[in-house]
Amino acid sequence: MLPSGLPEVVADDEPLARFLMSSSQFNALMVKPAAYMPSAKDGNTSVFRHGAEPRESLLEIAGTHVVGERTLHGVAICTAQQVRASELNVVAQEPPPRHANITGWPVVANDPEQTKAQQKERALLIAQHAVLVRVPR
Amino acid sequence: MLEPVSAVTIQLGLAALYSLARPGSAVSREAQVVQQVANDAVNSVERSWALFGRKASAISELSALANECAHEGWDGGDARPIDPQAVSKAIAFMRALPDSLPLPEMTAEPDGAVSLDWIRSRNRLLSVSIGAGDRLVFAWLDGSDRGHGVARFVEGVVPARIVDGIAAIMDVRDAAVRAA
């Protein structure tokens, strides 16, 4: 058991929240794939193990660990199963509490563009399933 | 030396063109030719304005995005600031897009690249990443079909694979489109 009280293994049916800090990361139809692209620094995509509800606790996580002085525009919610169906994985990574990483992004040796092209395709696969929670301003 | 042309001068010139292009005012063969030429000129000016306005608006949107994502960690994590060279290349890409294609939506990526997206539906979309280099990264989803690729963007010509991909995703016919 992790300090947050969650199990170490992220179950397939667990919802994962990705906080969106730019309104350009989504449109009326969907969350855009770029929102799921991995960090250039650690090669992972940071998510929190939380669904759309309860909304108060979702926004509290964002406020405490992510937003800072920026503005939260929305939250993308998908399930761990949808990530794994995209040939990626989800691994718990605390602290902070409830934090996890989407890992296993493909890497093509000595070819950053091919690497990114493959990663982009996986991001499209996740984004097509993601549910957008808009944050009223 | 070239001198700036005022908006009033342009409007006066256009007013004259509209007057010449007005139907029913030409009688002689020469007048009909003049009317046809004026008509073509008016159509060309109007088309240029419509296209320029559309692309100018997209470029202005991109500039706003560049400002919004100009600092480290703009995504609440460790995203790199949007790369000014990527922005310049994205502008060149949009200018070079064939006129018959719709313009993309845009967002920033964590590595500082610009993502241009053509979204028809959740499972029908094409996304192009433009970084500081000449190689464009793209991926698409078209129902159960999907894929990715890398293509070179040189001399202001959008790679045919990307043009065809956008046309297919967005259902644009007559996509044997000329480069703008």
C-alpha cells in the first residue's frame, strides 16, 4: 500500500486525471493528443489517480500539486486500461499522493523524429477516449 | 523610391474596379474586354483577402499561443518553453498550405514544438508536430486505421504525404491542391 492508501499497482479500471493548463489543449470535441505527449525531461506523462468526481478533491489535487500561479483550464480523464490498450503502461509514482506516470513510450535509437512520430500515434490513441472536464473560470 | 499606399488609395482603386466590373455597363467589344479583366481582378482581390484574412487570423492565434507557453513549465509540469524557431516554421507551414485545405487548430507540446491538428472527429484526426528542425513529425487516426511518419519541410513546400493526409481526414476533394 502506498502512503496515499492506494494500491501499488494501478488497476485497469482506475481513472487517471491529466491537468490541462492551456485552453489550446482541448476543443469542443476532444482533448488534443499533445496533452498526452511525454515530458522531454523524464520521458513520462504525469497523471493523478482520480476521476472526474468528487470534483472538489480533483481540484484540490490540482491546486496543491500542479497549478501554482497558473490557471487550470480543464482536466482530461481516461482509464488505465485505455492507456494500456495504447501499448503504454501506468505506474504509481508517489509522492505526491495519487501521482502516477504513463510510461513505456517508444524510443527509436538515434532518431528523435521517428521516436516522436511513434509517441504521437500513441497519444492520439489515448486522446480519442479521454473525457474532458471543463473548469469554470 | 516606393511610397506607402494608403487605405484610401486602395479603396478608390477598388471602387473604380468595381465600377468597371459592374454587369450590363459594357456595350462595345473593347468595353466587354475591360469589364472581363476588371471582373477577374475583383475576384482575385476578394479571394486574396479571404485567404489572407483566414491565415492572418491563424497566425495571430499562434502568436498568442507562443506568448502563453513562453515560459518553462507552462503545462504545470516541466514542459519546455515554446521554441521561437518552431513558431516561425509553423507560420511558414501555414502560409504554404494549399488554399483548398482547412487551417489547423494549434497547441504547444512539452518539448517546445508546435502541434497543428486537423480534427474531424475523435477518431478521425491528423496531427503534425513542428519543431526547430526541417523534419515534420505526423500521426493520424482514421477509424481503425492509424499511422505515423516523418517528412521534410523545405523551401516552403508542404510535403505531399501531409497534404494528402489532411485532405483525406477532412474530406477535402480536389486535393491535387496547388501550393499557396
